[in-house]
Amino acid sequence: MTRPPPAVAVLQAALAAEHAVVFGYGVAGARLSGDARRRAQRGYDAHRARRDELAALLVERAAEPEPPAASYALPRPVEDARDAVELLTLLEERLAAVWADAVLELRGDLRGLATGGLRDAAVAAALWRRGSVPFPGLAERAQQ
Amino acid sequence: MTRRGSRPPGRREVLAAGAAGAAGGALALAGGLAGCLPGADRSPPHPPDPELRRRDRVAAEVSALAAHYDAVVARFPRAAAELSTLAAEHLAHADALRGPRTARPSASASPPSAPPDPAPVPDTLPAAVADLAAAERTASRRRNRQSAEASPELARLLASIAACEAAHAALLDTRR
């Protein structure tokens, strides 16, 4: 009876992931300049918008949106532009996996939200990495 | 007090939350991701027939997209290295959709339809690449619509393919 409905848990997981990505863009953006910095700014704005959309959907469902953590552990220090691009590639790849799992759990419009989140994360990852992967978000099909 | 403690076990994390007060606020180094999903193959063992037909139909569309790349590469061989890697990903999509051949008793009864003749290739490489990008975008939107109607497992695969197609379009745009 106290368990939240499945959609709420999935939306909270996506929100937690978007919080982390917003944090990462803040860290990485400071190390970028020129076109990359502008792209990072657009990414930051897009993820904040998605985060706010998720929070609103949770409130609609009478759930309290999960707040961001006070800080996050980065996989490695971000000291220059190259580190920043690597971090953003990794974050978008991990976010793609979160959204891919959300597709599995959601129906109707919410599934559409998840496919959109997966698509946007895959596009951003491809642009940061300057290359494609065949199955974004599907860890079990990741190439060796 | 840390956010991690309140999360369900096994939940995927993009970044691990830092421990409060860690090393004067410095970001701790940690691999934050539960990287692998349990189970290598998430396809159901015996998908219902309509699902098989749906997979075949999408696989034919995906193969047609690969054929579009082949036509452009035939016309502009200098673009082969770059475009062939993208075309190969579409072939991987078709393989994933069709699955192992041995598990397909109805394969001979309903062979996948032959892809339609690709549209004529424009006279310049930039125009041909623009056509490819447009075809990828159309395919991506279509794949997302197909995802809406599919079973959860197939929906996840279709959404990933749609994401790949959208990423191809974005990468093609950057080379123009």
C-alpha cells in the first residue's frame, strides 16, 4: 500500500538521472569554450527543462519530486576540455540507458516521454563523441 | 542522509551521489554506474506472431535505409569510409529485429518483403547526405511511433533504433 505506482518510481529514477546530468554539464561547461561551450549550454538548458517536466509529472501524480544530491562523484577529475567532452559523452550514454529502461516500464504518453529522452541523450552523446553506436542505451547490445 | 541510501537496490545511477562532507567538498572518485543489465537477451522466448510480423516489417524498412546508403556510396565512393559505418549499424538493427533464424518457423511462409527501389541519388555529395539525414529523421519518427504500439521489450529495442537513427541524422548534419 505504501509502494508508489510503478510509473512514479520510473519517473523518479529518470529525474535523479537528469539531476546528475545537469550537475555534470555545470562542471564540464566551465572547461569548454567556443562552439563546444555553446553546445554545453544548450545541453544544460535542455536537461533542466526535462528535469522540470519530470518534476511536474510527479507532482501531478501526488509524488514529491526527488531533489538533487548535494554533490556527485565524478568518474575522474575534469581538468580540461577533453575531460569535459569525455564526461558529457559518458553522462549522456548513462542517461540513455536510464531512459531505455523507462521505455520498458511505461505506457502511452509516458513511453513517448521516455523514447524522447533516449533519443535526445543518444543524439547528444553522438555529437560529443563524434561517432555513432548502433544501440544507444542498450547495455546488453553494447559493442566490446 | 545520502541520497543513495533511499534508492531501491539495483537502480541505475548516472553519477553516484557524493558522501556529505567528503574531503572538504572535493568530488570523490567513483565509478557510479551499475553498467550491466541482468540477462544478456531480453527478448521473450516465444513472441506472439503479430510481434514477429511487426519485427519483419520494421526490419525491411531498416534494410531499405541501409540500401539508401549503399546507393549514395556507389555514386560517391569517396564517402564510403564514413557512410559505411552508419550503414552497418542499420544492418545490425535488421539483424536484431529478425533475431536468430533458427527460431523462425514461419520465416518461409512470410519472407520479408523486398525493400523498395531507393530514390535517385542527387548529383552532389552534400545533397545526397542531406537526403540521407532527412531519411534518418523520418525513420526515427516512424520508429518511435512503432515503439508506442509494441510490447515493452520490442518497444525498448525500437526506441533505441530510433535514437540511433536520430543520432545519424545529427552526425550527417555536422559534415555538411
